[in-house]
Amino acid sequence: MSFIGRERELAVLEEALAHPGSSLIPIYGRRRVGKSEMIRHFLGDRPALCVVGKRAPAPLQMREFLGEAARLTGEPLLADLPATDWKRALLSAWQRWRGPGKLVLALDEFQWMAEASPELPSVIQELWDLHFKRAGNVLLLLCGSYVGFMEREVLGRKSPLFGRRTAQIHLKPFPFREAAAFHRDWSLADVARVRFICGGVPLYLRFFDPGRSIESSLCRVVLDEYGPLFREPEFLLREELRDVENYFAVLLAIAGGETRAAGIAAASGVPERSLHYYLQQLSELGYVQRRHPLADGRPALRQVRYVLEDPLLRFWFRFVFPNLSFLQFAGPARTLAERIRPGLDAYWGACFEGLCREALPLIYFAEGVAVPFEVGEYWGDGIQIDVVGRREDNWTDLGECCWGRVGSVRALRDELEARVSSYPNRRGATIGRRFFLRTKPAGPLPVDRNTSWFDLEGLYGGEEGLHGGERAVPARHARAGGGRRGSRAES
């Protein structure tokens, strides 16, 4: 499959390269989201000095940098410089660059380079201020996978590099509509299901073969001990964190349904006084999210919930990790049939709620809503509302999501109305009712100014309204390269 999307991000890089001055652009985002592949696609056959940081002593990393600089500039003596000083290494490579054009300097996995050489951000700051910026012939890309590090040590106010970036790219997983380009011949129900497993991470999406069924790919890719994603969550955690046993326990507790700090601490065995540290680290990596119910007024601390935000980790800790022993002797097919499939419909339903929340801003855009808004969910006083859209035009949408078959439209409406009456609408906003369904129910649907219905095709940008959620991806939203965001492989 050819490179998909990332058109806005690539345009930023092209503009920086064409600009007459030097540019410093941090590029950051979680692992596997396609940062390195985007940089490679941008560079193509252009000459560039690209080095990938690693957990290795600083002299080894400098030696690799000098070797690459020698090859790029055609100055073999560069490789023989002492590998003891990043300032000398970077300055020497720049001084020996003769063009044509700018020196493109890409430092990938920058967090590992800075871990081995804590002085590196200050060194880059000095060289930028005294040489690179003034010369106008450098495009410096600092690429990192640890979002917390990049925001703190590169973009943050206390960073030596603060205020020097000319642009920044926070590369995120594909939005759900653009992720559909990976499986444009599948039904929308299957497109949604693979998103509930992989999220919008391009590498993971590519592992799910469009020529296989979802369950066949799931067995081959995730459940088989030789599959590419069988150990992926464990690899991610061990790569980024220490003391992984406690992180595993915390994630297993959240995946099992514990959402409050006290419950997570009790289920994981991690003392509540220590739990904040683990949740903070997982949050910085983008794996866990702290949520509060969306309503008027400030939420109470006791209402805060922690959720597993990363789809693959959520699926893996819900279905794979608890069944590793069974998988070893029973195999993927039997494990899927006996241990996983019975819980899948409920799991898809919970994931569908998140997709609907992601879709609501797109619906607002299509409807011409021009005021600021927040999207979330609400819980409290014994009720749960799947989707809440709180707009500043004194309008609040409350939504009900239904992944399963709708038995009675009236019962569905009555269920939402009961929740509407319990929602704390202190500002007296007009309440809209939104119904999000996987498939079209039988019979007519009541529609008025305050009520609207959406099926999967409507959510994925097909014809407005209900037109059957099992149809394939609308062609205009599934063209390879047609989305705003994309990638070909992992970072």
C-alpha cells in the first residue's frame, strides 16, 4: 500500500525547506504513529543527515552521527573526530555542508539521545542562536516518541529550546474516517471493529489483511504467539518504562472495569498513595486518560475516572493478557471461541461510544455549528449518558449509542428521555437528542428539530441520515492518499 495522507504535516515540512531562513521543528507523538516514515517520505532522495537515538552510551551515538556526517558531506575526516562533544560534532557537520540547499538535520528518538547526553538541548540552543538561525541554511527536525519528554524538555518553558521552534508537529493516530482508507473494501461494521482493536495506528492497521475476515486476522495478528502484535503492548511498556510489573497490574485493573483510583489500587495491589505516579506516566505516554463527567459546573473529585485510551492496550489487557496461559495450550481459535467471542459484542458497544464522541465534532461542522463546544460523556446519580455535546450557544446534545440491533425505537427514546430528565442542566440549555446506531432499525424514525439519528454510514461521512450500517466504506472517504493524515509504517 502506498503512503497515505499526512498532507498538512508534509506541507509544513515542504514550506520550511523552501523558506529562506532556518527552521527548527519538533515532531512528536506516540510510538508506531508513523513519525519516522513521514520524515522518510518527506526526504525521499534528498540528501539529509538522519540519526536515530538509542539507549546507548553517548560516545557511540556521537560516533554514528559523525560517520553519517562524513558520508553526507564527503569529508571522511569527520568520522575520525573524537566522539566526546556534541557541540563539536554538530558544528563540524554544519561547517562542512556545501549544499545544494539546506542541511536537513533529523535527530530521531531524540529522547534517548538526550537521556545519554543531558546537555544536548542546551548545546542545540547555543548552536541555533549563534550559528544555525543566523546562517539560514538549516532544517532541524527533533523527533521523539515520548510525548511527555518532548512537551517538557523541548517545548516547555523550562527547556533551553523554548521559544525557538518555528513550527511543531504533534503527529497523532488517524482519525476514524481516515483510518478507513486501510480497508476500503470492508463493510463499515468491520472497519469500525478493526479500529476498536488497532485505533488509528497505521502499522497496526496494515497487519489486518483486507483479504481475511476480522476474526481470522485477529487470530493471526494478535492471538498467535508468533503474530506481530502478540507481544506489542509488552514491548511498548518495557521500552518506555521501568518497574513494568506494577504498570501491568494497573492496566489490567482498568481494563477489567476499575475506573476510580481506590478501585484500581485495590485491584492492582499498588498503594493508592503511589498510584498517581503510575497513572501520570501512563497518561504522558497517551495510554491512560483522566476523565470527568461533562456537565455545568465543576465535577467533584470523586467523579474522576481513569480509562485505557489506547485501543490495542485496552483490547490486549481485556482479552489477551488474562488468557495467556489458556492461549498456550488451547491456541488462538479455541481461545477466541471460548474466552473472547462471548464478550466481544459488549466490548464493541463500549468502543462504539468512543467513536460516536469522536464523530460529534464532525457532525457539528457539517451542520454549520460555529460556536465553541466540548464533547464528552456524563455519569453520576446512577445514570450514564454516552455522548454529551455542550455548546456555547446554550445548546447541549445528549446521545445514546447502540451497537446491537434495535428492538424498539420507542424504548430507545424512552431510555434516553429518562436520562435527559436526570442530567444536571443548570444553565437551562436546550437539550438535543442524538441517536447513534450501527444498523438501521425497522420502521420509521421520529425526527424533529431536537432529535437526529445516525448510523455507521452517516458517521463515516456517507449520505446524511440512516442508509444501512453494513455497507462498504464510501469511496470518497477511502481513497489512499485522500485523507488529511496518514503514514505507511511505524516510527
